Amino acid sequence: MRFGLFVPQGWRLDLVGIDPADQWSVMRDFALRADQGSSWDSLWVYDHFHTVPAPTEEATHEAWTLMSAFAAVTSRVRLGQMCTAMSYRNPAYLAKVAATADLISGGRIEMGIGGGWYEHEWQAYGYGFPSAGTRLGRLDEGVQIMRQAWTNGTATLEGKHYQVDGAIVRPLPLQDGGIPLWIAGGGEKVTLKIAAKYAQYTNFDGTPDGFAQKSEILRKHCDTVGTDFDAITRSANYNVAIGTTEAEVEQRLLTLKDRLTPHVGADAAEGALGAFRGMPGVGTPEQIVEKLSALKELGMSYGIFYFPEAAYDTSGIELFEKEVLPALR
């Protein structure tokens, strides 16, 4: 099993109280900590512009700017986004940006890509909010453009959503065959079919029942399009609240609620805890190992973990590194 780590970048209100002038140094030092050890295989950011669980005026740092910055200051960990929204950038342009970041990193970029969902930021940035069919159609065509660009150095497509004519993307990424594609999302009719056609990695529901169901649907799509299901690495994201006792776990959750409440209100803050309570990444080390081991048996071989207190307190990460990671590797 491999392990990724989300960087606190503000989107989930995980940099509040830190002066904006100091936020890059916090993120940089966090990335360097992960890079210098051997626990983590990859670092990840979110591709969003407005905070959750509600839009606020708190900072959310831009994903691909961070990709290049982390590429320049780290040397070992791989670097990804979970996940880039295809419609936020022209796909030929995005292929060029990613190729440049791959060169800066020495060949360590991952492309997490999806259809996008956060309507408030779509509308605010003037992208409209097209139907799910349109967003996923753009995802399919955009991935085709990126694959061409990274293998041929040029891309041409006369699509329904995108038209490119000899778009030159040079130099190529350093990675043979181009940057690995993570098709993110669990849409059963379209997204998982796109993943079956193009992905080296998927990222979807990380609960046992959800993971098993999405995996079986992905398998059926692979059979239909003629790709090797077993060649696709299946991953999931996990919010973590860890403690040596259940009381410590609960205290971590209450600390998170206290941080969110002044910015989004008590109801939204309590609602945000719903993404933690009862989930596989929450509990004592023994409880988390048991839950993730069961998911590993289902074929989940890459977990990406989010620690909401990471910018302020690394004790939870240290406990996870000491007692969870060794049991699952």
C-alpha cells in the first residue's frame, strides 16, 4: 500500500489564523518534512478557489502554482492534485503547465483530473455551471488532448467541447508515456467509463461498501472497453482524526469544529464533522489499521490522507507515521 498526504492550503479553512505572508512558508516546510522522510509517497493539493464548507474570504491557494513551487523545493515525493477540474483551464494549456511542472520536479507530477462540482466558485469565476453531461464530456475530450500532447508533443482534436489544431506542447514531460492520469470521481455511467479508457489510477468512495461497488462497476467498464482492470491502481481519500484513546480522537474533532465555527457557523461546522465521524481514517491507531486493512483486502492500494490540524500541530501525523503506516505497508 502507498500513502499520500494533503498539504494544508486553505481550502478547508486549514490555514486560518496564519498571516497570509507566512502561509507559503508553512506549506513549504510541511512539504519538506514529508519529502525528507520515507513515510509518504506523495503530496497532494485540492484544485479549488473558494473555501468549504462555505465560501469565505479566507485564503485558498491555487493548485498548479503550488505544484511548481513544491516541484522546485522538494526532491523525492511525487506531487498531485485531487483533483484538477478540467473546465477551469483549457486542456492544451493545462497539458503545457503540467509538462513544465514535471520538468521542474524531475519527473514527479501526477495529474488528478475530474469534471468539477463546486458550483459557487464556477459561477463566481464566470465559468457558468454546465450540466454534468457537459462537464464530463469536457473531461473525456480534455484527457484525449493531454494524452496526445504528452506523447506526440502536439495535439489535434475537433471535439464537441474542445477544438485544438496542432497545439505544440514542448518540451515533453520527463516521464515516459506522459504524466500519470488519475481519473477522480465515482459517477457510475460516465466517469468510471472514462477511467476505464484512460486512467492509470482512480480515486473514488473510500468506504468499504462504496469502494467495493465502484470497483465492480469499473471492472465491468474495463471489460467493455477492453482494458486491464488490474493495471489500474484504485485509491481513495481519507480524513484523519487519530488519538491514542477515543477521547483524544473526539478532542481533535472538537478542536476542528471550534476552528471552523467562527467562519461558517456552528451548523456548517458540525456538518463538516460528518465527513470524519465513522469514517475509516478516524479512531485509535489500532482501529484505523483494522479499517484500512479491510479496504486493502478489497483492492484499495493507495490512500491519500488529510489531517485538518496539520498547519498547527503534527502530533497526529507523527502518531499515524509511527503506528499506522508500518502496519499497512
